Amino acid sequence: MSSERVRTYLDSQAANVPFSVYKAEQARISRGRLYPFTVFYTTYAAIVFVLALRSPRPVLGVVMFLASIPLWTLIEYLFHRYVLHGRFPAHDSVIGRFLHDRLDPLHWEHHARPFDGMHISGELKDFLPVFAIAAPLTFLLPVYIAPVLVAGIFQCYVIEEWIHHSVHFYNFKNRYFRYIRRHHRYHHTQPGMELGFGLTSGLWDVPFRTRYPKPVRNALFQRDQND
């Protein structure tokens, strides 16, 4: 039994319920955290996108919105690797205490309990301060450039969180989902924890040299073919 399955089994036993019941309840909790920020950021992205379409440069607005996709995959990789998997020792300074209290336990709880609905998905308050500063500043430039690009980035964040939720709770059969589910679940194993930091793809693991070794990739692909 894999280490991930052992932990989830122990979680369900601690809750004194069958694992299927425990998993369904944790999925409900995770979705509940996702709904508010999905509505908020998607509404904002839709409004800004429409404004860009009505601007003097609608085509450029569409290009900038689409450019947020590859840009987000890089942000996602860097944040996952250096922030979520970072270590922030306690310090006496205000900033040091904040980093230790807020960021140090942020992701390790998820690895410790990978089906815990309170640690799978983000929620609205997590990036609201960043949004509150970044979104107004983008309007110093035309809506078809910075505002629509940043709106697209936040929309990509919403999509990424739903993908992450799905790989833990669902078993969709399309080819992309099977790939990313295998990719991410191996990241939750002991040998994969310091590799495979891409959450929606393994693209940036290649140039940053955190790609899974070839034998692992071959094994994951073969398992996927046999599903």
C-alpha cells in the first residue's frame, strides 16, 4: 500500500468512518472552499475580458488574456516549489513570524493528509490582499494589456485549484486528466516529493530539472495505458 493510501486510510479510521464516506465528505469541504473564490475571480476576469473586447485593441486583449496561461504555469511552478515547499524558520521579526506562521505549515499539512478537504484547495482570503493591490495597479495601463493579463492569471489560478481538487477526488477518463493525476499523485510519494512541482503540467519541471526520472515516467505512462 502506498504511503498516500496509508495516510488516507488512517485518516478515515481516525474519523471512524469508511474511507469512501470520509473521502466524499472531504470533497464536499474542499468544494465549499472553492466556490466563493471561483465566483469572485471568474466574475472579475469576465468583466475585464469584456472591457478588453470593447477596447480599441480587442485582438491584443485576447492575445494578452491567452498569454496568461503559459505565464500562470510558470508562476504555479515557482510558487509550489519555492513557497509551498519552502521552509520558513521562526524569527523574532514581524515578517519572520508571519512567514513561519502562515507559510511554513501551508502545504506540509496537505502532504501529511492528502485527502483533507481543508488543505487541498485555497480559499478567497488567501490571495485577496494580493488581488486588492495588483488589480487596481494594472489599470495604470490600458485594459487590453495589464488588466486583462492579470485577470487571466487569476482565472488560471481558479482552474488550477479545480484541477488539483479533481486529481484527489475524481477519476475522469480523458487523456489529460489521467496524465496529470498520475503526475501529481507520484509527487505525493516520498521519492516524488522533491520533484514534479507542476500542478497543471510537467512543462517547467523540464528546464528546472525537477522532472521525474525516465524509469518513473515510463512506469507512470504504462500504468496509465493499462487503466
